[in-house]
Amino acid sequence: MRFFRPLVSILVFLAAWWGITRFTAIPGFMLPPPQSVAIALWAQRGTLFYNSLTTLSEILLGLLFGTLLGAVSAVAIVASPALQRWLMPILVLSQAIPVFALAPLLVLWLGFGIASKVVMAVLVIFFPVTANFADGLRRTDPAWLDLARTMNADGFAVMRHVRLPAAMPALASGLRVATAMAPIGAIIGEWVGASSGLGFVMINANARIQTSLMFAALVILAVLAVGLYKLVDVALRRALYWVPDSLTDETKTP
Amino acid sequence: MNTPPPGILVRNLALRFGGDVVFENLNFEVPAGRLLALLGPSGVGKTSLLRIIAGLETAASGSVMASDSAPLHGRVAYMAQQDLLLPWANLLSNVMLGATLRHEKKDIDRAAHLLSQVGLAGRERALPAALSGGMRQRAALARTLYEQRPVVLMDEPFSALDSITRARIQNLAAELLAGRTVLLITHDPMEACRLGHHLLVLSGQPARLGNAVEVHGQPPRAADDPLVLHTQGKLLNTLEAMAPE
């Protein structure tokens, strides 16, 4: 049942797509039929594979550094009210400026290579991580903190053994959002200026009206994004073994 | 635990929230090595009083002292109504939480022994979520005992349990806490009469203390002990008379 419903949804979607291309007068360069996308996928598999690797590494590196930066800022904000006053305006400002607007500048500074895209992904990712994690760190059950005080715990021990583990579910929420957003940063960066990557393939295909290839790149991007999200989701559930999960319990209760 | 535990002296204690007086001129003593049960309706300030003694809150005026005139700070263990077990840590780690938080060496053997004393042998590696409410509260009792503090403050620790589980854990607590100075907050007259050497009622607004009652015989007393039933009846009458309409 787990795979059945998504499979049906996809098949219905494909059928509708095929129907539209078959029975309407929309030209192929506007909306190619699914079969030409499949043919493009196969014919260009070498190029697509190579360029997917670029985009995937951008996304993964962005996730890694974005999460690290986000987690560190969250701990810094919560641990020190002074730091919070200094950091908060910068954090908010960094989110107020759209990443799209920064993209050309980043490409100018960091070049057409992978660095500008990783920075872009980091910019998109770190704020949801910081916001969620800081929230979780602040919301430690006060009764736990009281108990720790009667046990003569110092601030470091409370952070390390109570606040941090208690905020892990919040960090996980931030990570889930970050995982879903990471491809945005990478692709925007590639659109603005790149020498490889799925975004680069799409821009080139678009210029040459190779719409099927554009769709093929899109399909791969979707599979990458969904696959990555699923992977992160499963890993987080495993890591947070103590968090009750009402959604996965649906198989147990009738 | 080699030195005898100190008593707790509460002198002229006052607490205000905004302009409201919760209590003032509060004077009482928890005699050394005895269990004093403090009763009263909810909202009367019992928990605040306990938190002041635990050093978690500051009073508007007055003082809390140990009868041996050494500071009370660092000699108090605290047990709340919720078990407060950390859900990501197994029972053994939870019992030794104090040692972890103080960067001390952990005494696994003693923690395991305490767990077996509260009837949780074999569950050392279990997560709190895998246990019933009664088992979790017993683990919390083991964690409180692991602290080896001469003074123990308990805030309605058994009130969320069903009556049979509660009776069992009361026996266990009375047995394991014997010899320590204990202040037990409860709203259950039966619990007070079974466990307390001394009973004290706090009620009214601003809250006042009734006269201290001494219950004879060693706790835990049987629930059908005539003395328990008699004292419980008297307590209920007192509480009812003091309660507002």
C-alpha cells in the first residue's frame, strides 16, 4: 500500500499529460509528450548523469555547511543574550534580501564553479535551521531546568545534557525544511552562471528550444529532491528514537 | 549520609505575587530525620514554598535555614509531580543524571542497586517511554535517592498514579527515605497520614498554617490502621472547615 498510492498518482498524472499533448494543439516545443522526455532522458543519460553529480554535490555541501552554520548560530543565540542582539539583525537582514538578488553577485565573487552555488544553498538553508533549533533550545521544559539546578548543574552541563538533546526534534524540523529548500539555492546559482549542473543544462536546453531535455533535467531534479528528502526523513526518525511519532503509528492502530 | 541530617527551619517567610500576599509570617520546622507532610488545597502556595526551600525561587522576606546552621544549598534533593525522566536516556543514565550534570564519576553499581530497590531490576537499559507511570515514578525515586542528599523535598510525587500503584510506591518511599529529613507536599490526607511523622495544613488567603499534628508509629502505616483512619478523618474535617465555599 505504501508504494501503491504514489504509483497510481504518478500514472494518472502521466496519462493526463500524455492526453493533453495528444488531443490538444499545444506544440511539442511548449509541452513535449512524456515519451519524448523519456527518450531525451535515455539519449542524454551521460550528460544528465554528469550534470546531476554537480548539482547533487552542491546540494549536499550546502546542506552540510548550512546545517552546521545554522546549528552553531542557534546555540550562540541561545547561550548568549549579547550575541543574540548582535546576530539577530544580521540573520533577519540575510533573509530579507532575496537570494535571487544575491545570486549574480555571488557568481561574480566566487566564479562559475561549485562554490557560489554552495554558498547560495547555505544562505537558503541556514535560517530555517537556526530559527527552528533556537526555538527548540529556548523551549526546554522549565521543570527539567529546575531539576538540573537542584542537582547543582552548571550552564554548560545543562546545555550539553538537557537543552541540546531536548531540542533535537526541533533541529530535525529545521533540517527537513532545509532539505526541501536546498535544491532551490543550487539551481538558482546554476541559472545565473555555471559551467555544469542540472540548472546549467536547463538554461542551455531552453536557449536551443530542446524542451524535452529541459523536462528530462526537471524529472531528475525532482527525483533527486524527493529521494534526498525521504533519506533525510528516515535518518532523522531513526536518530530521534525517543520521539513518539503519531504518523508512523497508523499501521499499529486499526 | 554519615552525619545526621539537618532539620529545616522556616522563619517569617513571606511570598507575594504582584500586590497579592500568597503567605506571610510563615513559621515551621521540619524536624531532623523526620517526614513532615504539608497539606492544603491547590493554589495555596505549597509548591512555591517548596521551591523557595529548594532554592529555586526567592521569598519576599524571611529565611529558610538548616538546623545545623550550615547552608542548605547542595544538600537538597527534589522530586516533582512529573517524573522528569529524560526521554532519550535509559533508566540507568536517568538515575545518574545528577552525576552527569556535575561532571562527577558515575557509580553504575549504586544506580543499578537503587533501581533494583525500587523494583526495576532488569529494566536498566529501558527508555522511560517503555514504562508505566508507576514504574517511571519509581525510577524518579531512584534518581532522587542517588543524589544522597540528607534533605528531600517532594511535591505531590505520587498524585498522578492510580491508588494501588500509589500505595505501593508510598511504602517504598517511606522505607527508602527513612532517616532523611523530608518535606512532602500532598493534597491527599490518606497519603499524609500513612507517611508523615508530622502533619501540617496550609490554607486560606493569605495562607496560614494550622497546628502541627504528630502521628505516632513508624511509617508507612497500614491504610486500615485505626490511627491512620482517625487522623485522616480529623484532617479532612480540618481541611473542609478551612476551605472557602
